[in-house]
Amino acid sequence: MWKLRCRLSSTTMLEANHNPLIDILFEQAREFVGLYDVAKGWFVRVNPAGYRLLGYPSAQALYDAPIRSLQVQLSPAENAALREQIARTGHYELETELRRYSDQTFWSHVETTSLELDGQSYFLVRIADTNPLHAVERDLAQSVERFEAVFAHATIGIIVCDQQGSIVLANGKSRELFGYAEAELLGQRIEVLVPNATGRHHQQLRESFNARPSVRVMGAHRGTLEGLRQDGSVFPLEISLSYFRLDEELFVVAYIIDVTFKREAEQELIAQRQRVERLNADLERKVADRTHALMTTLEQLEQRQRELALALAAEQELGELKSRFVSMASHEFRTPLTAVLTSATLIEKYPAAEQQPQRQRHLDRIRVSVKHLTDILEEFLSVGKIEEGRIAARPALLELPTLVEEAVADVQGLRKPGQRIEQDLPAGPPMWLDTSLLRKVLVNLLSNALKYSGEHTVVVVRAACQAGQLTLQVQDQGVGISAEDQQHLFERFFRARNATNIPGTGLGLYIIGKYLELMGGTIDLRSELHMGTTITLTIPYENHPAD
């Protein structure tokens, strides 16, 4: 290593032979530039980038350094020889490792030029930090070593060809497969290893691949691809093709597997399967004659057992549905009918013309009760139509904001004091869906949200359209549903245990689920007791009329 030493108490910068333009260039240089006085054995002028590169706080600190050395490890004899060589040749360059003022080392490129000023000898020294370059070179070398290790020791053959089909790289396994010595494959055409077979023309295949390069497999299914060894023997193989580009040139990578044992095993397996099939056929013919009657009897018994099981399940389900229906009907019909009867009786007590407000109040109550009964009957009729297959989805042009506004208007009468419905409906594309079914679904969800929420609560309706999917969400702050009850919510006549005192038929979510099936959608329900419920619908739609 290079070592220049000299001990001086202090130095001063050169006063003579200064040129303003040279001074500017000297001071603004981005790398180390220093003037080394050969007689004094140290620098007498260094630019700002120079003393910062060596880790000194200032140029003067460098001039006054107690150890006047660039810290390059050279013996005194080597140092003297180096200075003599620089003086003799006038110029010298080397790549070496320097040490900063902080004792940190770094790689650098040092360029030294000798010159004379006023009869005195100087060296003009330029130093460039090459640490980043060394790091990049080291990383590149490690990457190349890893690549070479993987390439050389791969357990499958790997061959790289240029666009003309000439082999430029071949690993050891590929040479072993085809029986070639090292470097014998380089420069040869790929046709030497995989000659043209019936229906395979390399030139056309190569032009097609070069025009549209892609990862593909050859010989994996048709089983007609064969490789040609150097000794003239052939063997079955499979080739996977990949590619890469280097300097705008296309290279094709072939991954080659000898499938000789695989093909032999497949043939043996086919032969064994054929033998087993023949034996099975003989055995089946013998057994069929003797067991035909028994099989027939067993099939009849199994069929009868299935019929009885279905009948029993249907009977149990019917009994359960009847119990649920009677319980629901006795409660849901009694309340509005009682309200109608009571209001009709009270109307009779207000015969005078000035008592019209009292009569109107009871008439409104009768209307609400009749509408409630109508809604219950409509739910029953909807269930019947769904189960009979009489309802089908009929897509039509849908304006989602309009539909939501109409649904919100339909349930305004159900709002409790302080309840409000908020909408978050971003602008979306036109869509084709069954407007009637979707409106019924939304009205039902909003009705439930208002019904099962308390006063001064908020019901939020959100919608989003993305990738042909409509996502519609209704979120409330109601009583919530237990995890146990959530498993049965979409069954007919089921009511959650914390909702038995709230009017309802137990058919709403069942009907919603069936309507979504007709529209090809799904429903997701998330709820916690006393924390509210969020129902999310996902429905596919078209943005043009269906044919």
C-alpha cells in the first residue's frame, strides 16, 4: 500500500502562481484535488471536497495533521520507489484502500501527476471514492457466482439459445443427457439435439416463438418429442421453454428432462390397468349373474328407506312449520284485527261533524292495521310463489339512487321518534337488475332496521359498484342478534329470541335470501347483541340490456 509521511508543525497554502479561473475550478471540484509538496512531504493545498472525503473538519486541520500520511500501507522503501516512479514517469494511477481521519477505510482511485512550480517539485493528486463501485462489483460477483452454481449444479438440463437457434450456454446435466463433452455443444444448432420429427419444423416453430415469446411446455402431452444423443441413440424428453432479453436480443431457455423412466412406468401402469380391467370384467360377469336378485332387493329396500326418511323429515318439518305458523298467526293477526275492531267501535262514538279529527285518527289506525295484514299476506303469497317456481328475475334498467329514495320513502311511516336514514350512494354506472325484487329486498331490510332499532338511532344505506358487482349495505344500531340465532335466521318463520315481543312473521330474511338466489347474489350478516346489525348484499349486474 502507498504511504507518504512527513512531520511538519504547520503549512501554508501557496501564495504564488495562482490563477483565478484555476482557483474556482480547484475549489468547486467534486472529488479530492490536492497539491503535494515533494520537499515538505505533505499537502499544501486541498479543495473542500478533498478534506471532507478524508474526514477532516477543515483544510487547515489536514495541513496540521500530526501524522502526515494518506495511511496507505507501504514500507519506507516502497514509498520512496513510488515517489521516484511518479517523478520519473510524470503520472501514476492506482486503485487502493485509504484510511480516513476517523480510521475508517475506503476504496479509492488515486491519480498522481508530477509538476514543477518556481523550480519546486509538486504532485497534483486526485482521489475518487470507489467504495460504491466496489460494493456493486462485489454484489454482482456474488450474484454471478450464485447463478453459475444454480446453473451448473441443476438436476435438469438447461440450454440457452439465441434467436437463430445456436447454443450459447449448456450446463453439465444437459451435456450428460446428450453425451457431449464440455464446450462441445456451444455454437451448435439446437436441431443437433432435437431433430425435426413428423409435424415438427424448427424454423417455423422458432419464428413463431420469437414473434410471440412465452413460457410453454413441449412434449408433455403428445409424447412425441425425442432427443438425439451424440452416439445416435434417442430418448424421450420433455422441454419447458422460457426466455429473456439481453441488450435487446432475445434468448430462449430450454429446461430438459429425460422422461424415459416416466414413459416406461406409464406403459407398465397402462398394461397393469388393462390386466386388472380384464380380471374385473370377468369377475363382474360371474358375480352379476349370482347377485342380480340380491342387488335388486337391496336397491328396493334402500329406495324405500330413502322415501320413508324423506317422508319423516317432511312430516317433521311440516309439523314444525305448522306450529310456527299458528304461533305467529295467532299473534300477528290478532293485534291488527283487534286494532281494527277497536277503532271501528270507537268511530261510532264520534257521530258529530266536529268530531272528524277523532274519526280520522281511528281511520288512519285502521288503514295501518289493514296494511300490516296486507303485508303479512303478501309475504305468505311470496313464499308460495317462490317455492312453486313462479318468480323469476327480469332485469331492467336500474337507477340505483332513485330506487333507494323510493324504498326510503316507503318506510318513512315506520320511523320512531328521532330515527333517521342516511344514504351513502356514490355515482355509479347504469346497471340492469330486477328492479322489483331489489326494491322489495331493500324495503324489507330498511323495515327490519327501523323496527329493531330504538328511538334517536341512525340507519345507514351504502352502495358501491365495482367490476360488475353491486354491493348494497344496510347498517343499524338495533338490538342485534346472538350468534346462536344467526344460524337459523334464513329459515321460514324463525324469530330471534330477543325479538319475540316485536311484531314480525319470520319470513323476511327467508324471502330476501330466495330473491337474491334468483338474482345470483349473496347475503352476509354481521351482528352482535346490543351493538346493531350490518347486512351486506353482493349482486352481479350487467351494464347493458340482457339479450
